[in-house]
Amino acid sequence: MSADQSTGKAVADSGKADGDASPNSNAGASDRSAAQIRADIELQQRELSSSMDALRSRVNELTDWRRQVREHRKELIAAAATAGFVVGGIASVMRRRSGRGD
């Protein structure tokens, strides 16, 4: 129960802090001119555009399967060999079992 009480107290404390912060943040917003707000919006739009371009570039890199094959050729060969051994082993076991039943 003490954990619940401390959590409740933390929520209550954070509620007080939020209440104190709201008037201050509103006062700061009203001190800015329309030109400053427009400039901030334009800056945010440029930063968002730049971030989106970087994200698109990264997504293209990660989804380019030819590049992934070039960069991870050894791992791909090892995985293919392992899969071949597993499939061959399963086929061998199945053949032996079906040979016993005949």
C-alpha cells in the first residue's frame, strides 16, 4: 500500500507543478509577436522537412535488398547452407520413416 500512496503523492505533486507551469507558459506565449510565432513555425517546418528527408533516405537504404545482399553476403550464404542442411535432414528422416512403413 505504501507504493500506491507514494504514487498518489507523486501524481498529486505533479498536478501542482503542472498547475503552476500553465500560467507561466501562457504568459510566455502572449509575449511573442505574430512575426516571431510565424518565424518559429517556419523553422519547425524546415526542421521537419529535413528530418523527413533523412528518414526517407534511411528507409530506402534499409529496404534496398540488393544492398543488403552485398553487405551481408557471408551471413546469407551461412543461412542458406544451414537451411539446406535442415531441409535435407528432414527429408532424410521422412524418407526413412516412409521406407519402414512399406
